[in-house]
Amino acid sequence: MDMPVILLLTLLSGECVTGFTGNVALGLNAVQSSTFEHFTTAEKATDGNKESDYKNLSCSHTGIERNPWWRVDLKHVYNVTNVTITNRGDCCVERIDGAEIRVGNSLNNNGNNNQLVEVISSIPLGATKTFTFMPTSGQYVNIHLPGDAKILTLCEVEVFAETEGAVSTRNVALGLNAVQSSTLESFATAEKATDGNKESDYKKLSCSHTGVERNPWWRVDLMHVFKVTRVNITNRDCCVGQIDGAEIRVGNSLNNNGNNNQLAAVILSMPTGATKTFVFTPISGRYVNIYLPGDFKGLTLCEVEVFAAETEVFTSEIKEGTLRTWCV
């Protein structure tokens, strides 16, 4: 009987009960600077098998090269707090010495310019070692080994993050009211971009569409303040280039219809009918705008999905004596 009371007091104090994820790298695709043998692919370090004997075929291995690296794409932005590495066990204990763990959202220099969170001084032969650091926001985790004539071998890499900073898999814009600067046809209302239907054929009535005008825009009200981390946009089936140059803006202001809020990303181009994900550093905001600057423009959106870091309590309930808290 004590636990629900403790949790309720925590909620009322305005705090969010947080914990840590499981291994968010498990089973995900990984890449590396080169591959020594066909059975030493980068994914061997995310397969969940900590076998450290190289001959048992569960370790990644680059060629001998300058500055070898390995990278996993976590698919979402997390506040990464721990990375656990299993070193090769049958030989070559010192090969990993000096390797850098880097976390971030950029793929510049293959991700090796992202924030340095730890330098590996050594890991015993065949051992598994955990490196703990201040929470660092990122979609990519790199192991980078600077120097000439280096070999990078990893028998497992596990990544752990704060659940408070993990990105929710829930589209927080789904089904919400949206508005736009104008509406071309009665069936092309702003809400067509939040209806959950990614149909890109305009004639099938699931796309929003403004008139042709100066600086058209579209906006969804998320109803709560979120730390938005990525936006998915589905483009229509024709008119390539029509969306080029559109800006994704996130914030809490309705000045200039929300189009003065913080710039999160610019859509340089999108294939017709495609869905594209735009990932950025978390931005706090209630409103997400798609704004297309210029004269004689028409803005068409077949779906807009919004995902956010789990950082603020927005709802809770007590069910069957247990408090359940969602952080978004």
C-alpha cells in the first residue's frame, strides 16, 4: 500500500519518476570504416552475444587502417548515459586502448566529430566494461580509434539511456487539430496531415493543401509543451520541388502565426510520395509549424508526425491502486 502513496507525492511535487532503458542498441544496424573478414561485420557488436573468442564469429573487426571507427544508429534521440563494451578475449588486449566513445546527432566525419564522452584507457582480455558519463543527447554512438595502423575489434557494444530522455514512439500530433494559412479545396484541410493516413495520392483525399500564396504555412497545436526531437513528413505524389525550402519550426509563441518560433530543420528536397524524418536537438514547444517562405507557393502535406523526448509529466492516472505516469 505504501508504493502508490510515494509515487503520488512525487507527481504532486512536479517531478518525473525516471529510470533507465534496456540496451537500446540491441539488434540494430551498425556500420564500420572497413570489414576485415566477411563474418566480422559491424552488426556482430549489436547481436546480443558477448562471446569474446574471435574464432566463434561474434565480434566485429575492421581492417588495419588509419583512424578506424564503428557506429550504431539508435533510430531515435536518447540521453545516453552508459556504454558497455566487451573486448576481444583470445588475443590483442591492447588494441582497444585509446578508443573514443562519441555520442551525438551529426554524421559529419562519419559521426566521429560528435561529443567525446569517454576515452578507453584499457579493457582486460575478454572483459566487459561499462563506461558511465553525463547524459548526452544523440542518435549515433561511435567508437573511434585514432591513430595509424590501427585495428578496431568489438565483441559487443551495449548502449543505455535515461528513459527521461528517450524519444517516445508515440506520434504526439496524431489526430490533433491543425490550421493552415489557406485551404485550396474543401477536402484539403490542415487536419488531413494529422489523420494518421500517409496516402500520398492527392486525389485520395488525405493531404492538406494551401492556396497558392506568399509564405504559406501549416501548424499543429500539440496541446502540451513537449521537447520535440524529430518530425516525419510525407510528401505528395506529384509536383517535385514544391516543398523544397520549407522550414520546420517549434516553439510556444503564436506571433506571426508561430512562424517566428525556433527553426529546427529546413527541407532541402523530398522525393514525391516519400516519408522523410528530420532529427534535431530537442526544442521545447507546443506548436509545430511547417512554413514555406516565398511568393506564389502552395504547401501540401500528406502527413506530419511529431515525436518528443520524454521529459515532462503531462498526464497520470491511478488505476487499480497503481499510479502510472507518462513523461513526454
